[in-house]
Amino acid sequence: MKIQIFQVDAFANEIFKGNPAAVCPLESWLPDEAMQNIAFENNLSETAFFVKNGNVFEIRWFTPSIEVDLCGHATLATAHVLFNHLDYKGDIIFLKSKSGDLRVRKDDNLLWLDFPSGFHERINIPEKLQEAIPAQPLEAGAARDYLMVVYESEEVIQNMQPDFTRLKELPYHAIIVTAKGNKVDFVSRMFAPAISIDEDPVTGSAHTVLTPYWSQKLKKVNLSARQISSRGGELHCKMSGDRVEIGGQAITFLTGEIRI
């Protein structure tokens, strides 16, 4: 069997920036084991698979070790592939996922994800957190399988050197660290060693949690964000009721074929 594969740098306008994701269009679903093996072989933070079903695209995402319910950058990459490589004619792509109905719309040079908001519940700061990240947090919140932790400044976020072994001991798939930005509204980094991703370069789904928090904190509907990993990525964020819109660019790095 031959399967098309695309590798796209999401939330970037030049290659080697943003977050790379693999995208595999399918005629019908493969066995879960096969998709997990492909994601493991790709060894990227996520591989997206999609199947067209009428006017909707069913989409699933796999890390090298597990399937996840929501992934922003691989959805952005999927939309980029549909618009730029697979001759999709509309301006809005409708998707169905384990997290519900999603949309991606094209607006000039940006692709806008329309995702359910991940409002957080404020919690006590876990004791084990400071064993893994010695910096002093201001507050913490939990949303879905994320732990979001707020710090004093962008410099604190930039200088973090987490102990990933200790981070694995926390009962969350991922830890988002964030602070008010110097040149953007807020900055963040995202660590997920529990699902085989020590640091994710740019995480769209994390911004479904970050955007509601910073929108309320800064009293703004439209926000600018940057994930300050080594690759880095720019995001445009907007609160829209109980939804979050996340805008970004993408660029193709690789096109090819898988044989299984």
C-alpha cells in the first residue's frame, strides 16, 4: 500500500521554524496500530491522518507513542496541505475529531483554527512542579490533560531548563508555562515528556487554554502570542464566545510516499 505524506512547518513562514507535523491523507482508516507505527517512524510530535466523509474531513492525531484528542499545529498543517496540494476549493474546511467539530478558514495569508475553548480550573501549585522547574510560579490551573503554570516574566520562561524525568511524575500529559510577553501579549513553552515530547516547538491546542486566561487577565479579545522554543512560532489568538480562534502560517518542507 502507498500513502501520500507531507511534512509541514506550522506556525511559520519559513522552513526550519515553527512546529513540523506530518500529514497523511487516507481513502479509508488504517488499523490504529498501523497509524501509531507510522507516527513512531516519523518521530515528529504529531502525525495527522484524515479521511474525507462527504463535505467533512474526519481527522486523528498521533504522537510517536499515543493518540491525542486535539492537536492544533497538525490541524493547521492538514489545512495547508488541503489548500495548497490537494486542490481544496473552499475557504473553510470542516473537520470532525474526538474533541468535536473543528473548522479552519483561510483569510489572506493566515489560516485560522476554530477550536473549543479550554477554560482552566485554578488549582494549588503541585509540590513536585518546583522539583522539576525550580522557578517560583505565581499560579497554576488545570484544563483537560494540561497543567498551565504562570510565571513572573518572559525571561523566566526563556531560561527554564526542566528536569524532564521529574516532570513525568506529574499527572498531566503536558505542562504549559507562560508569562506576559515583552513584545507580544503573552509567551509560553510546552513540555510533554509523558507522551514522548520533551518540548513541543509550537502548540496550537495549548493556546485554547492560554487564550481564555490571558484574554481575561489583559481584558483583550484579540491577542498576540509567541511560543519561545528554540524553533519559535507566532500565533494570533482571538476569543469568540466559548471558542478560540488561532491564526498562523505554514510552509511545506517535504512531500513523499509511504509504502507499508
